[in-house]
Amino acid sequence: MGQPWAAAAIGVANAVTARRLIKYGDRGYRYLLLEARHAKHNMALEFGTVHLGGFYDDELAGLLRIDTDTRSPLYATALGSPKESTPDGRRALDKLTETL
């Protein structure tokens, strides 16, 4: 979308929708979004985050080499450290790989 990114990392959640639909039927897509939201929320608790809703699905999938026949990107989250001091208990960004 032509916007600059000033983040240490971008987390992208994607999902295999067919697997959920087979297992849970029509409710599968809802469950998929709920689970993705929980993961996104946990990232927001640990790091300075900005949730990105405006992205082009096909371009993002192409950049990440996601097979859009079986998977779809759900959301993207910019991860970093806030300029202000963080509350006690929030992990440093270099602990990201240990957390996930």
C-alpha cells in the first residue's frame, strides 16, 4: 500500500482453512479467526505492537511464498519496542524467538 514500515519484525498469521472446515463445518472459519486473534493478543501483551489490517492478500502471500490455494493470510502485526518505558513483565524484543 506504499506505506513505510518502521518495525523490528512483522508477524503474519496464515491458516489452512480447508482443514478447519472439514473438521468443524461452517463454524470452522469462525474458530480459525478466534484462534488467530488469541495469538495476536498474546503478542500484543509481550511487545510493542501495531496491528495491520490494510494489506493486499495476494501480494503478501506472494512475498511470503504462501500457497493461496491452501492457505490465506489473516493478519499482520508490526513488532517492536515502544518509545515509552514498558511495564514490568513485558519481554524484550530479542526474546521473541524464545516466546514463539
